[in-house]
Amino acid sequence: MIVAIDGPAGAGKSTVARTVARRLGVAYLDTGAMYRAITWLARERAVAPSDAAALAALARDFPIEIEPTDDGDRVRVDGRDVTREIRMPEVAADVSEVSAHPGVRDEVVAAQRALLAEGSWVSDGRDVGSVVCPHADVKVFLTATLEERARRRRADLARRGVEVDEATILEDVRRRDHLDSTRATSPLRVAEGAIVIDSSDLEADDVADLVVQLVRDLGDGSV
Ligand code: DC
């Protein structure tokens, strides 16, 4: 059983996906973490975010290890635990450009499909329901207004001790929206059969309730 939750940055996907996975007792795969890990590795090795061939080679030669834990996914690449590092603003600044290269996506999508082929999962990202797993049992497109997503992102960074002004965050979220939805390969879009949920006025728990209900409504006893 696969639940795919896609949507733009800051819509609350990871909080909702993690909650749904916990309630259903299944694993959670954060697909964005894999693109972030490649981006982190590229920075370490001084590979430019525009260097498509070198980035695809990194994605091919350094498999990303994902270990689902109660605390979220642990991410390892090149023998290093980069779970924290991949959340840093420097990685966030480059990840949209890195993840737009078709050669990078081919490698990462293949790895994601291999993981999702076994067992039951909740997975979130931009293209889980449209490209990685078009046969997912439940597909959700989770969105919220630009202002609300920027507000959440700022609060999230503040919790981690990173203060960024409102205008900078708004611009960053707007820029990532644009890059993610206009790229040629697997742009962010509502997958066929996806249910659109606007979380602007909803708490993450309420959204999780809605998604869990969609799974229960399948009624096939798969969870
Ligand atoms: O969800 P996130 O912010 O951690 O994602 C980081 C970047 O990775 C995001 O800018 C777009 C990209 N991404 C993607 O292209 N496809 C996915 N399935 C998940 C993320």
C-alpha cells in the first residue's frame, strides 16, 4: 500500500506524511531528502549545481542510504550521516537546480522505486504520485497559500535557531515554486487521480485525519 503526498515547499507535507505513516504503522520516505543529500555531496566536492554530467555521476556512484526511524528518516551518503546537514540553508538554496537535471532524477527515481517496491509506505515529494509511483493507492496534492507556506518555513527555521526576514523567505519560497513547477523533467503538478487539499487554514493533524480516512476508505484491508 502506497500513499503519495506531493505539493510545493512549505505545504506541510513532511509533518502530515510522518503522522499518517505513524498512525498506519507503515514506513515513511522523504523523497526530497535524497535530492538534498546529492546537493550536500555536490557542495562537499565542489561540483557546481549547473554541472549536469558531474551531478548525475555523483547520484550514480554514491547511493543514498535511507533508514526510516521513529524520529524521521536518517540519511547517509558517502559514509556520512547527513540528516542534519541537508536541512541547512546552503543546501536549500541549490537543491531546486540540482534536482532539475534529468540525469540526477533518473538515478534518484530508480532508487526510490526500489525502496517503495517492498512493503507499505507513505512518501512525500513533488512527483511521487505522478512519476515515481503512478499506481499509488492514495494520492494527495497538499498545498497552501504562498504567504502561509513562507510563514511556516520561517517559523520552522526559527525553531532551529536560524532567523531569516520575512521578505527573504517569501522570495525563496516563490523562487523554489517557480523552479520546481517550470522545470522540463517531472515538474510539480497535480497527479492524475490526486485529491487536492489546501492546508492554509488546517492544522497538520486535521490534514493527517483526512488522509488516514482516504486510506481507510479503500477498504481493502491493506493496512
Ligand atoms: O521537500 P523538500 O523541500 O525537502 O525538497 C527539496 C527539493 O527537492 C525541492 O526544491 C524539489 C526537489 N524535489 C523533487 O524535485 N522531487 C521530489 N520528489 C522531492 C523533492
